[in-house]
Amino acid sequence: MTAADAAPALRCASRHSGPRDGEECGARARFRISCHARPPLVVCPQHLGPALLLAEGVLWPPEIALVR
């Protein structure tokens, strides 16, 4: 696989100030967090902690995978 064939990097799905804020983080996602009855969350290192503590449906103990 060459660099031209690589899939585009996933971007962090978190918001800077909260769920109603229109400004998305946009940083490269490094983690995927499994959720119950929801699609997994993809987040950057900065938003990993807040997502684990505040996001709805996060499994406990959390299931976290690295995103490449």
C-alpha cells in the first residue's frame, strides 16, 4: 500500500465547548471508544478523558482501540 492508496485520516468527533457548539475539534483521531447501541466514538488524545467520562453509552470497563 502506498501513501496515495491510504485512506484519509479520521478526525476527532468532539466539540471544543460542548455538544451545541458548532466548532469541531478536527484533530486527527487516535482512539476508538466502543459504545452500547451507538456507533463507536473516534477521538483525539485531548478528548479521550472527557469522552470516557461524559459521552453517552460508553461501555464500562471501556473498550478503547488505537486508530491508525
